[in-house]
Amino acid sequence: MKKSLKNNDRFDWTLTFILMLFFIISCAAIYSAQKTGQYGQNFMVKQIFWYIVGSGIIGTVMMFDSEQYRKLSWYLYGFGVFLLIFLHFAPASIAEERNGAKSWFFIEPFGSIQPSEFMKVFLILALSKVIFTHHDKYGIKTIKSDFFLFIKLGAITALPLGLILLQPDLGTALVVIAILTGLILVSGISWKIILPVYGAGAGLGAGILYLVIWKPEILKEYLNVKTYQFGRIYAWIDPETYQSEYGYHLIKSLRAIGSGLLTGKGFSEREVYIPESHTDFIFSVIGEEYGFVGGSVVIGLFFLLIYHLTKTSLDTNDPFSTYISTGVISMVTFHVFQNIGMTIQLLPITGIPLPFISYGGSSLMGNMLAMGLIYGIRYHHKTYMFSS
């Protein structure tokens, strides 16, 4: 027998509290960041608007249960791929190239919409359905069936991944790979398949990095790669040398966070100017104004979010919901690790925002869509009378 949770328990109040804290931190940081730039608009007010829209998205998505997610997953995946293809061929009037990338639709009066932010969530649903359906069909695991599942997951991911790389948007492409990796790890695929494939991938990445640093002439001669294309790698390793160009943001970020010391300079008391700090470098603003303590609180809050998402994943008795939760955890974890890591020179700079804190309508709506799935898992969770 099974029974539903009480109405009051069905709503995820813990996740709501965490998101409210992110909302407060985001508004405070964006308000401070926009004061030091030459901006003609109030990004904090816009962020509040996107949080309201995101709350509406959560309220809508959480009404669907896991069975309805499964039915809709391929339609949403196809819609996301269609948007990415249309973006690639869209005229400059609605999809202008900015900063060397064609990643946004520009629609008045809503502003810019980035399809890849939604595609990440649609991909989580599609991959989760494939894993669920595969295990339902193949009751007995074999190396052959595991390899078949691995190929299916890779093929489904390859299409949106390739379209995102064509924009080009390396940061989002890395998030897509992180989502795929997380779901592969919980899919039950044998390590005899995972280790060789990812080992070869790691070896290839290390080899390319070696060539970029020590033998760039090989890449120039045989692959026609230009030196400036590796500017971010060079700036990551030696930002002082490239501080007038590729290393400018990193040097400014290190100075901002370092000058914050233990407790920071105080709200709106920033002294280090970082262009577009309200987006990808919002953690630098927090580090300068609130110091090590403030930065640690933000990181701790993300740990609390990831812990809660993990607990939700473990509590559910529906494998499909577990796969969805894992995909969301992988997406959020990689975003946080990469964004904060790039501001302190732990990782190269990529255009990845800090979830729920950086300004950005598409990013926030995509993350709220993912949270809506988590709310739905909790809301429709069933407990069994004789379950352990």
C-alpha cells in the first residue's frame, strides 16, 4: 500500500527558504555591482522581475508528475534542438552575434533569450527517460546492453552539444558534458566501459593542453589554430603577462577578492572596477564587499542546496525522478565550481554565470525550471506503508 504525504509536507519549504536567501543575496550584489558601471538600466529591478517569472515557472512545472515528465521529455528535447538550429540560421535582426558568439535571440520588449539555458534542462529529461526505458526493457544487465545505453546517451547529447559549440559557447558545452557524466555515473553502466572512454577523453584533453602551452606551433601548422584562440588558457596560467587583454578580468577579480580580506569592505564600498561584474563575476563583488566570511556563506549555501537536492534524490522511490535529480545536481554543481573557480584562478575563465545570483533572465529561468522539476518530485512523492 502507499499513501501521499500530508498537504503541508508535499511542498518543499526547505528549497523555498534556500531560494529566498539566494534572491536576497542576488539583489544586494547586483545593486552594488551596477553602481560602478556605466549602465542605463536597473539590473536589480530586472532580476526581481525574472525571479517572479521563475516562481511562476516553478508553480507550473511542479504540477506535473514523473509520468507526465516522461511523456513530454522528447517533445521538449525536440523543441530545444529546434530552437538551437533556428538560432544558427536566424537573421541578425533577431539573433545578432555579440562578443564573437551567436547565442541569443533578441526579442523586444523582453530582451535576450538564450535557448541553450533551457536545452540543458530538456536534455536532463531526455537522458533520464532513455535510462529509465532502457532498464525497463533490459532486465538483465550485460556489457553489451550497457554499451548500447552508453551509445544512446552519447548520441542524444551530441546533437545539442554540437549546436552549442557552433555558437560557439564552450562554457555551456562543458555544462552539457557534466550533465551527461553525472547521469552516466548513476545509470548503472559498467565501469569497464566508463573508465576507458573517460580515461581516453582525459588523456586527449591533457594532450591538447600540453600542445597549447608547450608546442603551439604544432596546432598552428596542422590545425590552423590562431594564438589568440588560446588567450584564456595563457591568461589563466600567467594573468600578469596578459592583464591588458585576456587576463584583465582575472587580475581585477583576484584584486577584488583579495582586498576583501576577512570581513570585506562593506556593502557598496567597492574600489576595484570589473566590467560586467553583475553577471559572470558577481562572486568577485561578494568577495570584495563581504570578504572571506561572505564568500564562505555563499559557498555554504550552495552546499546546502546540493545536499538538499541529493536528499530529495535519495528519498524518492521512482528511478526516473532520481535520474532527473542527478542531472539537476550535476548541472548546478558544475556551474558553481566553474564560476567560483574562474574568479580565483582555479579554472580558466568561461562564460558561466553563478546560479541564482548572477544577473540573467535566461539563466535564472533555466535554473528555476530545473528547481520546478525538484519541487514536482517532492510534491508528487508517494510513501509506501511497509517501506524501510
